[in-house]
Amino acid sequence: MTFLHRIGDAIRSVLQEVPLWGARALFVALPLALLVWVITLPRSETSPPEGARGTGGNLKLWASIALGAQVLIYLVL
Amino acid sequence: MLNVFDYVIVVLYIAGTVALGLFIGRRLKTGRDFFLAGRSMPWWAIGVSLVATDIGATDIIGVGGQAYRYGLSVANFEWIGCVPAMIVGAFIFIPYFWRLGVYTIPEFMERRYNVAVRGAVAFCWLLFMASNVGILLYASAKMVGELFGWDMTASILGIAALAGLYTCAGGLAAVIYTDVVQGVVMIGGCLLVLVLGLVEIGGVGELKEALRRAEAAATDSAVTVAVGVEDPSGGAISDPNGTPAHARVILPVDTTTPFPWPGIFFGLALILSPAYWIGNQAIVQRSLGARSEFDARAAYVWGALLKTIVPLVVAVPGLIAFARNPDLADQVKAIPTLVANLLPPGLRGVFLAAFIAALMSSVDSYLNSASTIFTSDLYRRFLRPQASDERLLRVGRVSTAALVVWGVSFALVLGRLEESGVYAVFQTLMAFFQGPAFALLLFGVFWRRANGTGAFVGFVGGVATSVLLFALSREGVTRSLGMDPLFRIQDPFLYFSVWAFLVTAALVVVVSLVTRPEAAEKVEPLLYHRKRKG
């Protein structure tokens, strides 16, 4: 067994201690954190410069839907 | 399996796509038109094109086959393996690159670091893209050869000639607009299989029941073993809550599939996916051709929304196939068998058109992006810095044609070398350098102190790490060294991309700190600055 094998085995044993619900929490936390970040983005970064495209031009809304769907998927499946 | 109506649909689809590409090509006048579509592309077209490029022909059948064998965990590649990175790209990196007005990612690397980093990254991307054209052609031709009995050489030549023809003529605009048609055909064809399959099985609730029954019936087969979440004693594999193993998205560390959760989360979601959506020239290039910064952002958000539904149309049919017939010897036959049983003659042609659409949409993108890197990062940078825009258009077209010839030749050679392991090397090529290239992008955009020397040493060190880990995961290599393979899962590319990224990051930090910093006036305009609230 080489030095690299020992490193790999050590990391594997640490990860094996993480329960699947802990892994699921990570999968949910990533899109959730991004969702919070997107909601706090300034309007200038999420709307067209002319600002007249209505709901269709509100990228904050559409990005939130995409990320919200991820949160839901990893909570449920 | 196919009748004359199926072939009529396929011929009509191909003729329409090629005609559209040639029509767009009539309007091109300059290299900027060819490589960046004159920066005139709308968000909706780019968004569909992003998704169409990402789904290759082998994915249409391969992802369904993997879902058949490994279950819904394969959907991670479309969900957490795409959506978070696309959203980050939409609001940070893509508008940033668009504002810089670069043609290619390696061009950014020279502005931020130095010409050596640009050359190294451009060389890796060109090698990967040119090889990938051959791999896509070969893998798809092999698949249609096995499924429909088509001649492999004729398939390779036919697809390469058609995709090459309209890509040569119309450049990025032709690639994007034909991708829109191809994306609609692709999603429509797969949706047809999904709806008919669910109707036949009796709905989603019944699908879960059917999966549970199929898993119980197939306990002794290689299929259920591959899911890797069964009782170690070989007993029942559904969990205590009654969720079928095939319906699970998150798999444990010691699964025998290539998709353990640490690989998916750390390797795919945090490294490979952002590297792909933010640093892959074939992907980023279409956003650089957007008509405004807002369109560039909106395209990625639109693409992320589409990605949310993609697993439903490409992976769930694999689950339906498993529920109907759990004992297929070869997972590749799962989707074709399902199509043959579900779709009546005439509609099978729609699915075949979807398969060809997926192939052409990937081949055309890699041809166009490889040609852009050759023309922008090699020809204009090193050979003819003063070349006119009209000359760059000609060089772009000639290099696209040359890449078609190369792709065809490479595909034919791969067929002879498959058993030697060369095919596996090229299949994993992107994982060798995507992690290191992504590390350079991150440090370049966010860390003022990162310099050219650190970036070059980091990139070389990261790629060397990938190659070493790849070699040490190959049974032939480790046997000759008298040691066990380094990784225990199949295809551990997710893991070595993490290590390559970390090695690159460490080298960039250490070498940058011990060498001279870049001039502030060079670096400051290239760092990411968030806009003020407005």
C-alpha cells in the first residue's frame, strides 16, 4: 500500500462517517445558498438596462425558480 | 425496426437543418460574424443552444442506459451538475467575459496572466475539441451501427460532411440557430418516449411500484449489483421507506457505481460543472456572441431552467425501460428497445431525428469553437497579428473544413485502437485539464496577487496530477507496478478533477507569493467588481 493509498483510505473513512442525510443536507444547502445570494443581487444585475420587459425580464425570478426546483428535488428524491 | 416514413422524417429534418445553416451563412462578411455571430444573438436561442450542445447523441441513449443500470443518480449531472454553475455563470462570469469583449477563454488568460498560459490552455482546448469531434462521431456511429445495422464509415462521413457544411458556411450563428431546431427535435423526440412510456406503465406512482418489482425480480443480475446500495448479504435493495434503489439520487460513498455522493458533490458540482459552464470555450463562446450583456445573462438562466427538466426526458425513460424489462444484458440497448416497443412506425423516425440532432448539435459546436481557438489563439496571435477580419473569416472556414477531415480520420483510427485503451484516454481528456483551467480562471478573476508564473506552474502541475492519477487508476498500469488501483469506483474522473484543481490552486498561491506580482494597472481592470446596488 502506497502513501497515496493511505491518504485515499483516510479520506474514504472520514466520508463514510457522514450519514446520507448529511450528504443530502449538502446537496440542498448549495442551491439554497445560491438562492439567497440571487435574491440579494442588485436589480441592475438582474434586469435589462431599459428595465421595461416586465416579469419576463426579471432574471431574479427565473433564477430563483431554477434554484428553488433544485432545493425541492434534493429534499424530496 | 424503421420503415419508409421514419426515413422520410429523418431526411426532412436533415435537409431543413442544413438549408437553415447555409441560408445564415450567406450573410457572413467578417471573422467577427463567423466566430461571434456579429454579437447579435438573442438570449432564447443561446439558451436552447447551450442545452442542445451539452446533450450529445450518445447521451440520448447513454444517459437512459445509465439510468437503466444505475438509477436516477445519473440525473445529478443535469441538476446539481449544471444548474448552480449556470446561475453563478449568469451573474458573475458570463457578463464579465462579455464586457471584456474577448473571442476565447485563452485570450482572457493572456490578458490576465501571460502568453505562455494562453498557449498552454489553448493547446489543451484545441487538442480536446479536435479529439472530441472524432470521439463523438465514432461513438455515435458505433451506436447506430449496433442498433440499426448502419455502416460505421458511412455514418461518420455523412454526419461529419453535413454538420461541417453548414458550420463552415454559417459559423456561430448557424450553429446556434440550427441548435435551436435540434434542441426542439431532441427534447420533443425524448418527451414522446417519456409520455407514451408513462401512459403505458400507468403513471408515476405505478412506475415506482414497477421499479420495486423489477428490482426484486433482478436481484441476481449485474444490473442490481451495479446500483450498489443493496444489502451486503445480497438481499432486498429497496430502503426501509420503500423507495426503489433506482429512484435514489444520492448514493453512498461505497457504491460500486461511478456516482458516489462525494464525487458528485465535490468533483462534479464544485469543480467540473463550473469548469464546464464557465470555462469551456464551446459553451461560453455562444454567450460571447450575445447581442447584449443582459442577453448573455438571460441565456444562462434560461438554460438552467431547461436543464431542470432534461433528466425527465433523457433519464426517466431509462427507468421505464428497467421497470418493463430488468434483465437486458446490455444497458445501451435499453432505450432503443423501449423505442421499438413503444413507438409506432413513423414516430420512431422522430426519435432517430432526435438522436441525429443531438449528434449534429455537439459536433457543430466543437468544430466552430476549435476553429475559433485555432484562428484567434494560434493563427492571429502567433502567425498573422495584422490579419484583416475578412482574412480571419477565410481562415475560420478553412480550419473548420480541416477539423472535419481530422475528426473523420481520428474517428476511423479510434475504431481500430479501441481495445488498446487509447479511446479511454481521450474520453477522459477534458477531466485532465478542466479543473486546472478553472482554478486559473477563479484566481484570475478574484485574486489580485495571482501572476503568470504561478498560473503556468499551477496549470502544468494540475494537468500532470490528473495524468498521474488517471494512470494509477488503470488496472494495467497498477498491475505492472505491483500495487492496487488508487480508486475503488468505476471511472473515477470526478475524483481526479478535484485533486488536479487542488494541486493547481496550491501551486498558483505558493508560486505567485514567492515571485513578482503583476503590475497593478494590468490586473486591476481585469478583476471582478460587483456593481453598486441599483
